[in-house]
Amino acid sequence: MSNATPPTTGISYCTADRIVVRDADLVTELMGKLSFTEMFLFHLLRKRPTHAQTTVLDAVLVTLMEHGLTPSAITTRLIYDSAPEALQSAVAAGLLGVGSTFIGTMEGCAALIDEMLDAPEGVDARAAAIADRCRAERRPIHGFGHPIHKPDDPRSPRLFEIALAEGVPGRHIAALQTLSREIDRAYGRHLTINATGAIAAVLGEIGIPQPVMRGIAVISRAAGLVGHIFEEREQPIARHIWDSVYNGVPYVSTTEGGL
């Protein structure tokens, strides 16, 4: 007989007449008492959120919900056009694009912030080392740069403003701003702190663990993609996108002399 401890869950259980989430009765203590954002924080962090946590996360969710015809929105529209009976499939297809290039880069930036905050030599020295390392490796820096918002991403200072106004400690924000200065030095030019970089900092300020930060982007962008689906029903553009690619990318043979 195995002596291993049996698995348990601390999230939820239900009976015939009751549903309990994190030791709170869903019907009498949570429904109509907590907003969606408050409920998510309660579910994730296992305690009732503070006003600051709720306000900052609300701001992040609004920030990430929409950014135009991005790859995730284009994918959702194309899949919805192909399978309009399965809205959830179209949203899921778009969410697959929440990764290390678009939308989901706050995780990588948060790891850099944590590295600076944990460095025995101090934030400034480690920020300089990170900037030099990234420059030497010639790789993108999560949380920095943007193809459209130049010289600066307007969303980032606003997120800092909202978080600091709520009285967050500011350590993560300050570390990111220090890294920004060192990156500009190492690269010899200015690279903006983009929205996902700012989000990494403000989520760190309210205690969201780095490994699940990308999940915040998934939640927010899912809502945005539902909006794209509704517009696709009324103002279809998926076929135009398809036609544009079909007609704009000509076939060029890559074989020599045919068969």
C-alpha cells in the first residue's frame, strides 16, 4: 500500500445545494458582492483583493483587450469565417498567438525585473549587466520596443501613474525604469518600455506571480476577440484578408527544370 499523501484541491467544491470557492459561499458571499476582477484576484491569490490590486488589474485588462487587427484578431476572424458555428474555436485560435512575440511578453520582462530585485550586487549593477548581455546576444528584450509606438508607448506611463496613485511600493516600476536607462545606454538609442513591459512591473507590484502573468493577457484578449467576432458578423473582412493574401503572394517555382 502506498503511503503517499493523497492529492487535494483548495479551490472549490460543491454539494447538491452549495458551491464553495476558496472557503466562501458562491451564492451568498461572492455573487453580487465581487466584480469579475475582484473574483479573479480572490480565486488566484486566495484572499480578498485590496482596492489597489483591483484597480491596477482592471487597468491592465483594459490595456490588453484591444490593439486593432493584430495576428490574434486576424486569426480569430479567419477561423470564425471558416467555422461560424464554433465561436469558441475562433477565440481559441486567436489566443494561441498570445506568446513570446506578441501580447505575452510580460512574463519574460517580469523575469528580468525579478532578477534585478534579487541580485546581491543591487538593481543598478544587475540592470547594466542585463542590458550588456542582451546587446551582446542580439536578441529582442521582452518589454522593450514597439513597431508602431515610437519614440514611446503611451500606455506605459499611464499604467505607472495608475499604480503609483494607488500606493503600490514602486520597486518593480523603479527597477524597470533603471533597466530602461541601461538599455538605452547599451544600445546607443532609445527603446521604449512597451505596454507588456509596464504590465510586468505593475502586476509585480500587486503580487501577481511571474509564471501566470501571461494568463492575464489571455483573459483580456479573449474579451477583445469576442468583439472582433461580433464585428465580423456585421462587417465581414475575413474574405478580404484571404483575397489580399491570395492575390498578393504570387507563386514562384522553387524547382529547376520541372519534373
